[in-house]
Amino acid sequence: MTATAAIPVDRPSYHEGKRLYRRLVAGDLSHLAPVLASLQPLVGAAAAGLAARLIEAGVDADELLVRAALAHHVRRPGYLERMAAPDSMRHDLDGNPVEPVSARHRDHAAATRKAMGPSLAKARQQARRRTEREARSRWRATPAPVVEVKQAGRRRLAAPAGAGQGAVASLRDRLGIAARLSLG
């Protein structure tokens, strides 16, 4: 009995798949699979159909490269969210609904999306809100700068330079000394 060695297959690189995916979504090949731009769930035979369309269009892409491109598509958070949505439908390459997504696939998509954590945009938004909240709490904790002006033997409370009349009222309210001092 002789052992047969497996013939090495040249797998497409991550970047080759990503490059083809970008061309399919927003580039010169977007007309071949308009469903990719909308992130709708795909039918199972999408890779073979897309490979055939690419060959007809004269693009040098085998099925392995198409699978690498579609791997980028199916791992996007928006795609997983649409897969996990109730009553979601699978679509063909032209965007026509074909069949409902099975409950098993819907559950798997929901679990995968949850494991990803918040998207980058949501994480940035949460960080910005947290920073704003901290800035507001620091602002409340620090007293407003007060300038005391002595005029002809009288003490007068004034707002910082450049502040309007509302700032004087705000200072008066903050310090609670309206009854003790005459403010102008």
C-alpha cells in the first residue's frame, strides 16, 4: 500500500480575498452581486454562482478566492445582525428573497455577533459619552472662578472676563450669597 501525498493547494491570501470583496461591494464588480452591498443573508450556493458570474465577466477568480471574499462578507457585524433577526430571509445574488433562515443558523449568528462585542462605531460612541459624562461631573465639582472687585470701599462679585450677565446670575445662584452682597 502506498501512501499518497496531498497535493498542496494554493490558497488565496487574506488580502486577495479582501481585495475581491471590496471590488464586489463598492467597486467595478458591484453589478455582479448587488446583494453584497445590502448585507442580506445569502443562499448556500452563493459562492458557486458568484464564481460563475466572475468567470463570465472575465475576472480571474477561482472558487477558493470567491469563498475567501465571501468569508469577509459573512463575518461582518451587520450581516450577522440581519441573519439573527426574526423572520430573516436568505437572498440570491440579485437580492431576491429565496428561503427563510433556519432557527439553528439564526441562533449561531446571534451567538457569533454577541461574542464579537460592540462594533467599533458603538465602542467609540460609548467612549465619547463616558468622556462627556466625566467632564460634566468634573465641571460640577469645581467651583466657578470668581473675581472680587473692590470699588470705593464696596466688595463686588464679578464674573470672569468675557462672561455675560447670565454668568453673574449663575455665580450668584451657585454661591448662594445674593442676600449678603449687592450684585450688579
